[in-house]
Amino acid sequence: MTNLTILILFPLITAIAVLFCRNSAQIRWTALAGSAIQLILASLLMHSYYAERAAGNVSQMLFESRTSWYSALNIEYYIGVDGISVIMIMMTAFVVLSGILISWKIESLTKEFFFLLLLLSVGAYGFFISLDLFTMFFFLEVAVIPKFLLIAIWGSGKKEYSAMKLALMLMGGSALVLVGLLVTYFKTDIGNGVHTFDLIKISHQHIPLETQKLIFPFLFVGFGVFTALFPFHTWVPDGHSSAPTAASMFLAGISMKLGGYGCLRVATYLMPEGAQYYSSVIVLLATIAIIYGAFATLMQKDLKYINAYSSVSHCGFILLGIGMLTKTAIIGAVLQMVSHGVMTALFFGAIGMIYDRTHTREVEKLGGLLKTIPFVASVYIIAGLCSLGLPGFSGFVSEMTIFMGAWQRPDAFHRIATILACASIVVTAVYILRAAGKAVMGPITNSQYNELTDATWTEKSASVLLTFAVLSIGLAPFWLIDLITPDTQLIMENLARGVLGN
Amino acid sequence: MNGNFYIALIPLLPLATFVLLGLFGRKYLSSISGIIGTLSLLISTLISITTAYNYFLVDGKVNGVYQKIIAFNFTWLQFSPNVSIDLGAILDPISVMMLVVVTFVSLMVHIFSLGYMKGEERFATYYAFLSLFTFSMLGLVLSTNIFQIYMFWELVGVSSFLLIGYYFEKPSAVAASKKAFIVTRFADLGFLIGILILAFNAETLDFGTLIERLTNPASPYLINATTLSFFGMSALTWGLVMVFLGGAGKSAMFPFHIWLPDAMEGPTPVSALIHAATMVVAGVYLVARLFPIYSFDVTALHVVMYVGAFSALLAAVIACTQTDIKRVLAYSTMSQIGYMMFSLGVSSYGGENGLGYMASMFHLFTHAFFKSLLFLGAGAVIHLVHSNEMKDMGGLRKLMPITHITFLIACLAIAGIPPFAGFFSKEEILLAAFHSNKLIYGVALFTSGLTAFYMFRLYFTIFWSKPSYANASDGRESHAHAEHGEGTSTMKIPLIILGACAILAGFFPIASLVTSDGAALETHIDIVFSIAPVLLAIGGILLAMNLYKSENDKPQKLAISLGGFYTAAHKKFYMDEMYLFITKNIIFNIIGKTAAWIDKNIVDGFMNFLAGFTALISELIKGLQSGKLQQYAIYFFVGVIGFMLLFIYIWA
């Protein structure tokens, strides 16, 4: 698996094939087969990546290829992967496959629904393999539009408002990113005054300090909107709660990670001095997101709102890890992206399964589900335990890595931020157990719940798949660490080159 | 002994059982899940005993000193070149002793549960959770790395959560399980920060290296850690106190003890295992594990001592007023753990001065047997009476002779009557306290009198008091109970075995095996010294006998004469109410509601305002794009004139 283009071509072909299907069974099976093969492709990619590294290939990016796209502006279709992108692709493949499985019973406009889901995944895969900033931006936009339609058409509650809010805020974020990218572009010079969007080349250029100071906020905040940077996180609760299950899974699992990845790969990597200059602000905003998101979750009464606010808190860890600018913390941030991706998909999947059966997400109205639908209820509890950072699940690994990395900053400001972030895990335990205690444990609150049927085979497969992902990170984190440490090293070297670092 | 991978089987067998029963138990193995769990644990127990035999008697000792042996160790999560979480197994006197205690008590509980939990719908799940707990506890005991202990620490916490909430349809059980998890999690936050502080200062997470770097006076790490000061305490003290907070949470020390009495909502055998013999002593174990460092830091050690002694006294006072049999035992557990804690607090490292450390470990060892026996006995009683309340019991001694005798043995043991197990360990603790701190000694002595009193209050109320249980309740019910009897033989056998242990454990030569520095310690029982505590204990028993042996109104009169103090103790000194006030009013209503309100109205309000504002502006200016040619012509002319004026008067 060395031709990366297959990763975007294949889901695209699947999406188009879906359009030609004649009935909903065909649509489902096509989408399922496509995303299953995509997971195999992602695994093969990871395998080849390991093999290549084991063979001693030390170049920064592997499996590179470039084609000129628009030569007048030196825009290229330039792709390649390092350990961080490989693991993000892997995570995306897991979430997409389980999202397809969990949407098995979608009846209205089935064709369009699966088409949009697959299109969204094309955007995500493309984003993670791009090494050309413009191409990257293009795929970022591809990933935004389907979300608007998915929520506005198949959503629930005040779906038009939520869809509009989400699309506008994410577009606002993209606009900031675009400004940042263009200024960066015009500041580059690869000889004879030629500018470039090439990420690797830019990283070797020295962008003037003043430009970095000016542009870093655009890039970081722009990507930050995607990953629920405080105070631009308000699309998250409304967006998630209105979205259909699979869209929530994609949104929280994949889309929010596009932002984190961009903050790391583009903003921090290309603007090392800007990152150092603004690092306190990032840490401050991330800490607010973490602790304030956690407390805001306490008061939520809807399972989806609980998980959405909890995502704000958990994604705050990604930004905190990046903002701490230590190697351990950045490794932790990458781990948190992957961990939160699969964990939150599992969580939204469980909530969707509960909602499909009980037609409510109100914590107060639910109760005793562990008795009537033990599989679904257990999935909810497992996701909850993962979310509150229980050892053995992925959340523990990533959060502890971030804490260890954050503690390496010995000044009082960073210490307080770290302690507050640590304190959030207690609040997390409170809201998770409160929700689980009322909704799935306790006495049966509604006699109709006795009639419920437990998970179907597709729902079971989706849950097992994601649980497997969560456990494989949580039980054996060392393989992930080996994968991403060299790439983090490069980011750190770039940071150390910055004048402010010395 | 390096490379002894078979040690890994001790925790891995219960883990395998957990996975097996967790995945397939309910559907396929429901009827034999108890047998599977018990048999796999039996193998673990045998390996543990073999390991203990090998360690203590064959090859653990070098030059008269027991060594710390790393059986195996591998890197699990590398944070930075020197700092990593390792998973491994350490063999030293305390871990080997704990291995035996944990597997043995767990085995007894597994066997007891075969009868006690029979007919439960989720029988397999129960055994799966028990196995998960046993695995986590064994992992905790064997930890070679402070982060490893934290991981298993959380895992025992969640197993405890799952088992307390085993009857999840009961709202009280759900509430209790939540409370236990959240209170200990809050304490664990301290533990985590403590780990971060220690790891930052010693640049390692490995216990051996950590202890070496923070105890060697010449080590730059130690000098650095003791000179850094924050609010008048050095980084080292902060680290140790924070770690102790975690220990205080798990071990139900004041002020984190509030979860333990509620945790009694779980099935009684679970209380015997988790909330009496094993998990709740994890805090003591943690302090003992880091004891070389603690012994260097007077402040931290004083915290351990005072918290332990105060908890011991407070719990004993509350225990005298409780009416739920399991809650009395829960407070008694807290009190006894308080003994173990302050015993560590009065100790120092090495030689004669390490008496407190040895005594603490000795008490941990004996307490595990007689307290689990008390809980299993209580379980047998509850099984028969179907109530936890003492008023529903009485006169049971004829109906359940084995339970009666073994319960009596355990009561004598905990009261400190020679030659039962508790006497020996408690004597050592009192002796250590006497030599170190007279105030603590006084508290300990008084508490031991109270202990004898409340334990025999319990004993007499259950087994004597009313003439006979059959007469006390209505005929039909008692008939059913008589058939029921004491329960199955699987319930009686553990009682008998543990009863024997409660008699004999005191003669176990802990002093020569488990000491702070690994070298044997010479101890002797001083008859003169023992007179006071034994007399006090006998006094307590006689008082309880006077008050509770037969039904009378003396206890009530006593309670009335104590007035407000009795009420306060009965209400557990309003600790629950205080916590409830803080969580409900401050955390939920003030902080939580404010955060949610700000988010909805200010942060999101601003976004909505922005959107509304944009819409408003566009509403205002959309008239400009009317598509009417005449209008555009006017704009054009006005513009031209405006520019002309500008050009003529300003630029020119």
C-alpha cells in the first residue's frame, strides 16, 4: 500500500457506486463493503509504513508523490504520510466503518445519506495525506459541506439552526485558515521569488518573526474552531445534539481532529516562534475549555449534550498538549486525538442505539436499560469508563501523557493549568457516573422499556470494532508511541530552532 | 530468582477468568461460573503460597536481609528517555505477604459466595467482577512502578464500583457505587499530582530508583526536592502528602471515609473482600511501599500519624451508635486501618525504630482474617434474617452455632484478647506508639477499649439479646429459616478456616519476616505493658454484656443521657450532610449552573448576536441592491459629486 491516492479514490468510487445502487439493501452493502475494504487499506498502509521504517527509511514523509495542480500559483497535489497521519487515517477508517454499520436502519433518502457520509470521509482522508497547504485546505472544505446537509436533512430537534450554526462557524474558521495560508504563501521564497504551498519546504524556510506573530493566531484559531477552542466551541453542543448518530460520530470522531491536526501540523510546525509567543494564551484557553466544559457538562440533561460538552473538555486536552510545547505533551496531544476519536464515536454510537429504542435522550426519563438491553447499556458504560480515563482504555494513556508532559513546565502558570486539567478528571467521573447511574442503571422507569430489543448484528459489530480500537491503544500504547515519537521529534526540533526557544 | 515469569500467572489467571466469564459467562457458563472462578483462584493461591515459601524460607534472604527482587519488568509507556510506566512484579516482604493475604481471602470469599449468591440471575457477572477485582488488587500489590500502582489503583476502584453497584436496580446501590468512586477519585487526584511532583523531582517512576534518589542524602535529586519550597513545604513534602491523600481515599481515612459505610450496599462477601481485607488497606500498603522516603520527611509522616489516629478514634465512636450490622463493621474497619496508618506514622526506618512499620504490617495481616470472618459471619446472619438491622436480630446462637462461635472468635480477636490474633498485632502497635508519642498512645488505648465495647455490642445483640430467634418472629417465617439453617457447607467451610486463622495468625513470626529494612526484628510481649489494654478490652466487653446481653432499656437511657453527642455520633457527625451541601450547592448549583449559563447566554449569545447583527446589517443594506436603474444612477451621481468635492477641497 504505497500509493496513497487510493485512500481518497476508493471511498470516492464507493460514494459514486452508492449513487448507482437500486435499493437500500444494495446501498448499505456497497457502503459497508467499501468502508471495510478502506479499513483493510488503512491497515496495509500502516503495515507498509512499519516495514519501511524498520528497513531504515528515515525520511520525514513516506510514500510521497506530487503532481502539479495549478502551476501558476505553484499549487501541487502533494501527498505523503508520517506516523501521525498514518494513525489518524487508521482512526478515521475505524470510525467510518462503524458509522456505516450503525446507520444500517436509515430509511429516508438512504442513498444521499451514505453518499454524504462517504464524501465526508474522502475529505478527511485527503486532509490527512496532504502535504500541500492548498490541497489540505481543499479537503478541509470537502469535509465541511456534507456535515451541513447531514444535520439539516436527517437531524432532529432544531436542526436547521444547528446545521447553519455549525456550517457558518466552521466556514469562519476556514476563512481564518485561508488568510493564514495565503500570507504564509507570500512570505515564502524557494528561489527567484517563487512562492510555495509545500509544507515541508515551508518548514525549512524562516518566516519572519513579525509575520509569525501576525499569522499564527489566524491559523491556530481557524483550525481551533474545528476542535472546539474556547470561546468558539458553541457549534459543538447544538451540532452534535441535532445530528443523526453517524454524523455525530463523524463530527466528533473525525472532524474535530482535523482541527487538532491542523493546529499541530500547520500552525505549530510552520510557525514555531509564533507558537512559543502565544503558547500561554493557548494554554489558558485550553484550560478554560477543559475545566469549564466539564462543569458545563454537569448541568446537561440530554445524553448527547452531555457527550458534546464532554467533547469540548476532552478536545481541550489536545490543545493543552500542543500549547505546552514539550515533546511528551505533544505526543499526548496526538494520542488524545486518536483516543478521543474512537472513544467518542463509541459513545455517540451507544447514545444513538439508546435513542433509536427509547426515543428519548433525557437522562431523567431513562432508567434500568442495563436490565432490558444489556448490550447497548454495557457499551454506554464502557464508553463512559473510557471517557473518565480508566486505565486499560485509551483515554488514560493520552491524558496521563499530557499531564506528564505538562508538568515539565515548572512555572506557576503552567503548574496551575496542569492541576486544573488534572482536576477535570474528577468532574468527568461525576458527570459520567451521574448519567450512567440514572440512564442505564437504576430501576426501570418506563414499562415500555421491557419490550426493547437488544443490539442488532450491525450495531454489535460497530461497538466491538470501536471497543477493540479503544482497548488496543489502552492496553498496548507502546506501538503507538513508537509510531509517532520520531515525528514529534521533528516538530520539537523546529520549535527549538525558533529564537524565542533559546 | 530473576525472570520468574510464573509470578505473572498469579494475577493473570483471575484476569483470564474475568475475560472468559465477562464475555461468555452469562450465556454459556452461568451454572459453572462459580466453580471456574474458584478453581482458577485456587491455582493462583497455591502459586502465591509457593512463592511466599520460596521467598521467605528459601531464597529471599541475603546476609540476613530480605531483598527486593524484580521478578520481571517491561516498559509499557515511555514518556521521556528516563521516565516510563513499567509493568512488572516486585517481590519483597510486604508484597509477598499481601499476595498470600489477597489470594487467600479472595479464595475464601469465592467459596462463600458459591452458597451465598446461589440463584442470582447475574451469577456469572458477579464472579467476573470478583475476578477483575482480584486481578487488579494483585497487580497493585506487585507494582514495581509508582504509575503502575496508580493504574491498578484505579482498576480496583472501578471493580469496587461495579461490585457495590451489583444490585444496580436499587437506587441506593447505584448512589453508593457512585459515591465510592467519586470520593476516591477525588483523593486520587491528590495521588496523581503527588506522582507528578515526585516524578518531576526524581526523574523516574520506578520505585527502586525513586527511593534510592530521594533517600540518599548526597543525591542531587533529594537536595533539589527538599530545597524547593512552596507555601512553606518542600516539594518532597508536598509530593508525599499528596500521595498520602490518595492512600487516605482508598483506605477511608478522615475526611474521605464517607464512602465506606455506604459501600456496604454491595453483596456482603464483596464487603468482606474489598471493603475489609484488601482494597481498603491499599493506602497503608502505598505508604509502606514508599516508607523509606516517608521516614525522611517528618511533616509528611506526622500527617499520616494524626490522620490515622483521628480516624481510628472517630470511627470507633461512630461505630458505637450505628444500628446496621454492616455499617458497624465498616466503621470498625476504618478504625482498624487508622491503627495501621498511625503505626506507620510513629515508626522510623530500620532496626528497633522500625517497630511501628512491622506492627502495622502485622495488624494488616491479622486484621484481614478476622475482619473478613466478621463480614462473612454477618453475611450468613443477613442471609438468614434478610435484614441488616440489628433490631431484627437476636438469639441466633442456637440457630447458627458455627457462625456464632466463629463470630465470637473474631470479636475476641479484634478486641485484643490474648491469645487471639488481634492481641499480638495491637500490642505491637501500642508499644510503638508508647515509645514515640504519648498522645497517640492514649488515643489508641482508649480506642481499643471502645473497639471491644462496640464489637460485643454487636455480638450480644445478634446472638443473645432476645431469648431465641424463633420466638421473636412469627412462626411461619421462622420455620422457613430453620430449614434454611446456616446456609450451605460452602458458606460454613470458609468461616471455619478463617476462624482458625483468627486464632493462629498472631503466632505468625511477622517480626522476623516483614520489617522496614528486611532484617529480622527482636520482639517480645511485655506482660506488664499488656495489662492496661487487656483490662480495658475486658471492661468494654463487660459493659457491652451488661447493656445488650438481654433486652432492656439501659442502652436507650444511656443514649438519652449522652444527649447531643449521641445524636451527632449517630448522624456520623454530619459529614455526609456537609459533603452533600458542598456538592449540591457549591459545585452543582453555583459552579455548574454558572458555567452552563455563561455558555448558553454569553459565549453562545455572542455568536448568535454576531449572526443576528450580520443579518440585520444585510437587511439594512439589501435595499441598496434593488436592481432599479434609476437608483443606481443616483448613487453614481452622488458618488461622482462627492469625489469631486473631496478632490477640489481636500487633496488640492
